[in-house]
Amino acid sequence: MKDSFKHSSPIYIQLADRIKRRILRREMKPGEKLPSVREMAVECGVNPNTVQRTYSELERMGIVETRRGQGTFITEDADRLEELRKELRQRQIESFVQSMEEMGFGPREILSGLEAYLKEAEGREKQ
Amino acid sequence: MKDSFKHSSPIYIQLADRIKRRILRREMKPGEKLPSVREMAVECGVNPNTVQRTYSELERMGIVETRRGQGTFITEDADRLEELRKELRQRQIESFVQSMEEMGFGPREILSGLEAYLKEAEGREKQ
Amino acid sequence: MKDSFKHSSPIYIQLADRIKRRILRREMKPGEKLPSVREMAVECGVNPNTVQRTYSELERMGIVETRRGQGTFITEDADRLEELRKELRQRQIESFVQSMEEMGFGPREILSGLEAYLKEAEGREKQ
Amino acid sequence: MKDSFKHSSPIYIQLADRIKRRILRREMKPGEKLPSVREMAVECGVNPNTVQRTYSELERMGIVETRRGQGTFITEDADRLEELRKELRQRQIESFVQSMEEMGFGPREILSGLEAYLKEAEGREKQ
DNA sequence: GTGGTCTAGACCACA
DNA sequence: GTGGTCTAGACCACC
């Protein structure tokens, strides 16, 4: 129990995560243009350099392409996006299961709890 | 999409969470004495005031009891612990499902992904 | 012939290349500590942020590891270094052959020219 | 390791290099007329003065001749062109070998790597 | 002391 | 107008 405590991830990563999620959720579509670095900077109340870093990160991950003098665009490579989707899903699941196991839950309890929750949520939605 | 970049939760909360988890997985048992505030402070490299707040928080939640002059003890109220267990499980599940939905996954994909993962993990363990 | 003209690569890349070469040449050995960001910055007459970026780039390539509060160290993963060596050799060769072909030389001329040069260089060295 | 980060060579030199290469691979033939300074300027999106300097440079090297009122022509002196070919080849080889040695490769590795690459390229072409 | 992040403001090439 | 690089100077957490 002498490990250190968690920090919030840097802004440029948090921002990248948000954008990633919006893309994966198809809220922003392949080929679409992102706001310019400066626009996004004022929109988020952040320095343009920070946004720049975010966009670079997204490009490094193959989510986004930049065209000089034109802007930053969501990749049209649907395969890459699908691949990314799976990666993220996997990572989420792993960390979820780990948390549950840290609290002493076994596989059965995890599954049954989740099923119950989803059923209930479904019911609520139908109302 | 203004301000609103996340900060990490305060250390005393993080510490409370850790202790909660250790109790729930029976690593620390009902009735057992917690380390003194000072001991815990040293152990975690943290200010004693922080530990004090953590213990208060745990007491407020009915997880521990402090006995003047004797120390802080894990409650023997098994019902309370079971209740807590359920609460935490529920909260974990909620935040997991929310994350998955933010990435555009529906209930079916969430469940099937989790099942696949648990099966695979089980297989690995048996080896 | 309407393509654009070449630019020099950014400083942080040039610096990364230099360090890469020094490592591959075993002038700096696996596990060795690099100069601190600030030291390297004054040494190269460059802003610390630029060096930071260089080090990040090197880390991303798996050439270097950073240990918080301690410094930046050359990876001890010899396989990674060897892999990198091969990659770079391949890239050099490709661009060399392409240049030669752009000047109208065929494979035979390329090889014979290189052999002649190396023989001559060897002779010079023996003197 | 002071100052000394590389700048790109001036545009007029880059342009001269391109033209040289086109001549050497017989894409432009001895005696042929080059585009006028103005034409070339438009074609390359460059200032006419830059093209002028390029042509002067080429003339200085004995690759082209300018005839007042007629234009600029590629020399018909085949010996000069052959000489140039050898010079350029030599320079390419030198810089290639230097790069490889900077990465710690010895003559044998250079040669074997190149042979392997050329063989493979040959194979690909035959397909 | 170390690396890592962020801001402010500048300049550049591309289109 | 766009993205990309660089500088200057600040603050933070880790050791």
C-alpha cells in the first residue's frame, strides 16, 4: 500500500480521448474536418499548442490526417477505426474486470450483475 | 465543451477506496483493527491529517468504528458490508457501461465482449 | 517538375537522428544515461522544450526509457536496437538506390561503383 | 555539438540538381533547348531570378550553354556529360557510405545489404 | 536535481 | 486561413 496516488491525465490526452470517443460513436464521421487548432483552442479554453499536441497524438494513432494549409480530417480508413474500436473495448473490459476482482467479485458475479443492470436499463428506456 | 478537464480525486478519497476494496475482498476482516493514523500516514507517505480524513470518511459510511483510546476498527456489521459491496459493484458497473456507451457500444456488444474476455481469462488460468 | 522543394527537417528530429546514430554506433551504450534535458539544451544551444520533444520521440521509438526524477536512459533491450539498426540500414539503401536510378544508373553500375569506392577507401586506410 | 543544425540547400541549387538528373537519365538530350527562364519559373512556381541563377550555375558547370537571343541549350559535349555522371555517382556513393558508417556499418555490411536489396528488387520487377 | 505539461507569443510554408 | 516548429518562462510531481 505504499504505491503512489493517481494523477489526472494531461489535458492534451483527455482532449484526444474525447475526440476519439466522438469519432468512434460516429458523432463525427470519416473524412469530416475537425475544427482548426485555433478554433478548438478557444472552444476548449486551452492554448493552441495543447490542441496541436492533441491533434498530433490523434494523427500518430492513425485516427486523423492533416493536410497542410487545409486542416485536420478524420481518416476515411474505416478498418483503422474499427480496429481502434476493438482495442478500446478490450481495454475497458480489462480494467473493469480488474476493478471488480479487486473488490472480490468472481466472474459469475460480474456477469450476473452486468446482465441485471442492462436488463433494468433496457426496461427504463422502454418506458 | 468549456472548462471542465478532470482533476484527480483527492488523496483521502483514493485512500478510502483502497481500504474499502481490501475490506471487501476479506483481506482485512470485520472487527480487525486498522493501523493507527500515524502508522498509516508513514506507510503511505502521506500527511496524518489526510489519513484522519480518510478514517472519518470510512466511519461516515459505516465501514469502520473508532473507539476512543483504542483505535479504529472495521465494523462487524456484516449486513452493512454486504450492502456496501453491492453499492460499489453497482457503481463500477454503471461507470463501465457508460464508458462503453460513450464509445458507441450497445448492450449486446458489451455483454458479448465481456463474456468472451472472461472465458478467455478462465482458459488462461486453467493452464 | 512542379513538385515543391525540400525543407530541412525540424531541429528536434535532426537532434533525435544524431542521438540515434550515436547509439547505433555504440558510441553510447545500452543503459547509459543521456544528458538531462536542460544540459542537452545548453549544449546544443536549443530550447529545453525542443530537447524534451526529441527525447519523447526517442522514447516513442523504443530507443530510450525515462525514469521520473532520474533521467533519460538508453534502452537495454538489445533486440530493439538491432531491429532499429536494420530498419535504418534498409531505409538508407532504398533512398540511395532510388537516387542512383534517378540519375540513370542500373543495378550493375551501382554495385560496381560502390565496390570500387570501398576498395579504394580500404586502400587509403591501410596507408 | 554547437549551433550547426542543417538548413536545406537553396532552391536554385535544388532546381539545378533536378535538371542535372533529368539530363543524365537522357530525359533531356544533348543539344536540346531548356524552357525559357520565365517558362521554367512558372512551371516550378518560383521567382524568375531563381531560375536565372540555376541556369548560371548549370552553365558554370559546363552542362548548358546560353546563346544570346536564342535561349539555353544542353551541351553537346558528350565527354562533359559523362564526366558529370561519374562525379555525381561518386558523390552519391560517398554520402551513402558516410551515412552507413555513421550508423556503425562496415564495408561488408554495406555491400551485402545492397546486394540483397538489389536482388530482391530485381525479383519484384520480374514478376 | 529530474522529466512532463502548459501558456504566451512568434515565425514559417502551404494553399 | 491552415498546421508545424521554436522560444521563453512557468509550475508540477518524483527522487
